[in-house]
Amino acid sequence: MTQEKPKLGWITAGLLLGLVLASLDQSIISTAMPTIVKELDGLSLYSWVFTIYMLASTTTMPIYGKLADLFGRRNMYLVSLALFLAGSVLCGLAESMTQLVIYRAVQGLGAGALMPIAFTIIGDQFPLELRGKFMGLFSAVFALASIIGPMLGGLIAEHVHWGWIFFINLPLGLPAFFIMAFALKERKVEQKRYIDWYGAITFSAGIVCLLLALVLAGDSGSSAGHFTWSSPPIIGLFAAGIALVALFLWIETKVKEPLIPLHLFRNRTIAVSNIIGFFMSAGMFGAIVYIPLFVQGVVGVSPAIAGYILTPMMLAVVVSTTIGGRMMNKVTYRAILIPSLSLMAVGFMLFSQMTVETTKLEIIFYMIITGLGMGVVYPTIGTAAQNAVDFSNRGVATSSSQFFRSIGGTVGVSVLGSLLMQRMSTQIESLSSQMASLPADQLHKLTDPQVLLDAGTRASLPVDIVEGLQQAFSSSLDSVFLLGLLFVCVSLAASVLMGNARLLASAPTKSKASAQDTVTKS
């Protein structure tokens, strides 16, 4: 299975282009969306441009993983890349927000395979002694592209037509497509190509219901299309999602070739990796989503600066990812995860102590600490999951790892956002005596943290009320970071259970993988 060096170099180049593509697409659109909404006149559909992409990409991850095991990584990677590029062209040509939402769904259907299958290909093509190093390299490139994305999106929206934030995918994606088509050769695996359609349908429907419940719930009811956690639509979506997932699990125990082989989760390495990925993502998004909110609403920096405030964290991620990838073939996964997640926990503890007196320099220091901790976690648990199974199950193992991270991030944003609104509402009530003189309509607006992000609104309020709101906002965000810290600590506790699994063990054969499903030496 070892490739000639020139061909391995071409495969690396093709996969890196694909990963840059996936990373840019997640971040480039955010800074361009105000311009898009202004031109297409569809503010009511603003959130759906992001939501539909997330629904499509997250739901299809495990399905693509199984299809890659059945029909080959190369074939499914090329299909998904072609679908992603077709969706990108359609998005750039959209003439209404409704069209843009539909085309983003097409793009998301392709995006669901880009990262999982790319990392599966790394596991197939790169020798064990190089796998950790290249996992680190790919994760570092992904993080760098995430930094560049918002800046590039803003420049394109300001100086060129916004459609080019999607068309720019073509000069990256087309070379990646042809490189992978001609450079990647796979060994043939003789097995029956049975597709678990009932499992795919029930799984997709169940996950869509659960994700919709998460993205639509938690709002106070002030936003059109959003509901409280106890509202009938949200309860109905959760109930339907749980019932469909339960049906899916039952189907998986009956079919000959399950979409997601449940026996894989008896493997300690895979089970623990997915637990770490889920909770780490739930906590991590607390930092990524709410740090810019803190510096803009509490510290008072401009939106332009707030947009780049995460750069120190992402640069720290690049550093730790690169170093951690080189360590992966020297020590156990646990030896990497425990100090990394401990460092991340320290960073979240520092975040939870921030106040209105916290300086920008202190926040940057906290972000560097957190970034150094979080950078190596994803490549480590991804490598651990794919290295714990035989070749025929590597695709589904890798994609399930990506899937649990994505679901964890969605849960984290929803739960932490709901906590923020609840805590902010409570804090606002304590300021009622100071606000008694304000008009009723203005008083109602103050229950929304967004008020602190609007320079005009802040300027129109008395100084003591602004200071009180900043204190309330800071205290509310402290609670958010503390809950994020709890999520990280769950990941840290789970990492202790990883045992002595490490990269430099012989890649398991099917028989060895089955024997090790239940027992892993600790």
C-alpha cells in the first residue's frame, strides 16, 4: 500500500487543496453575509444560509463514511467534491435568498465528505510512522485557512461581487479534483456492496429533527421562527428525532451490512475518542462564538477588531497541531490528550474570570493558552479512531469521529446560547431600578445582549446604565465559560480511559479489530 514518493506528494497536494476549500467555506461567508442580505433582500432567511449547510453536511458524514468503505475513498471523494463545486457555482449565481439557501444545501451535501474522507485517505496512504505528522500538518493548514477566510470574505464583498466568495472555490477545487482523480490509486477490497437504505433514511431523518430542534430552540421568542425549549414544535422535533434514532439503532442490529457498525463502539479507543470529540467541541465553540461577543460588548472594541480577535488562538492551534502531530508516533494518545485538555481547561477557567477590567492583552494571553491546548486534540482523536479499525471500516470510523464533533459543536452553541439569554435576563432584572426612567420600548431592547454591540444604542444610553449592562453581560458570559469548562473537563476525564493505545502499533486486521472491540489494555 506504500506509494511512490512523487505520487504521495501529489495526493498530499490534492488533499490539502480540498481541506483549504472546506475550511475557507466555513469562515469566508460570515463577513460577506451583510452584503449578500442587502443585495438579495432576505434578512428573514439569514440564519438558514448557515443552518441548512450544517444540516446537510453533518447528517451525511457517517453515510459518506460507509459509502467510502463500500465503493472506495477515491470515488466518493470525487463525487462529493463535484457536488460541492456545483453547489458553489449555483450559490454564486443565486438571485434570491431562497435560491441561496437551496444551493447551500447542495453545497453542504458535498461538504459532508470532504474532511472525513480526506482524513480516511491519509490513514490509507500514509505509513504509520508519518501518519501523525501529516494529520498535524493538515489540521494546521485547516486552522490557517480559517484565519484567512473572514478577511478574504470581507475583501471580496467590499471590492468584488459577493458571488466570488463561492466562485473562488473553483480554482482550488478543480485542481484538487483532477489531482485526486489521476494520482490516487486504491487497492480493491472484495466485499458485497449492500447499502442499508432503511438505516440511511431513519438516521438522516432523526438527525435532521434533532439538529433542527437544537438550532431553533433556546430563543426567548423574540426572533421570528425561533421557539422556547418547552414549546410544542421543539418537543415534537426532539421526540421525533429520538424515536427515529432509536429505530435506526434497531435496524442496525438486524441488517447484514449496517450503515454504522455498532460493534465499533465496543472498541474503547473509538468510543472514548467520540466522547472526547463531542464534549470538547461543545466547550470549544463556547470560546470561538462568545469571545468576540465579549470583546465587542464588554471591552468595547470595534466590530472590525472583534472579527480578528480569534487570530492569536488560531495561530496557537497551528503551533500545537504541528508539534503534536510529530509526537503522535512517539507517545500514547493519552499522553497527548491529558496535558492538552488540561491546558484548554486552564484557558476556560481564565475566560470565566474575565470582567470589564480585563485588558485586551490579557484576553490574548488566555486565547493562546486555550489554543495551545485545543490544537492537537482533533488530529489525535481522529487518528486514534481510524487506527483502531481494519481497512474496511476505516471510512465509517473516521466519519463518525467527525460527526460527533459536529453534533457536539451544535449542542454547545445551542445550550450555551440559551444559558447566556437566561443569565442575561436575570442580570437585567437586578438593574430594574436604574432603568426605571427609560421608555418601555427601549427597556425591552435591553434584554437582548445585542444592544451592547450597537455603538449608536450605547451612545444613547446613560453612562451608568451602559456600565451596568456591561457588568451584567460579563457576569452572564462567565457562566457560559464555566459551563464550557465543564464540557472540557468531561473530555479530560474521558481521555484518562484511552488506555495505552498509540499510533505505532500494527494496523489492525479485521480479525484483530474484532478481538479488540471489547478489551483494550489500559
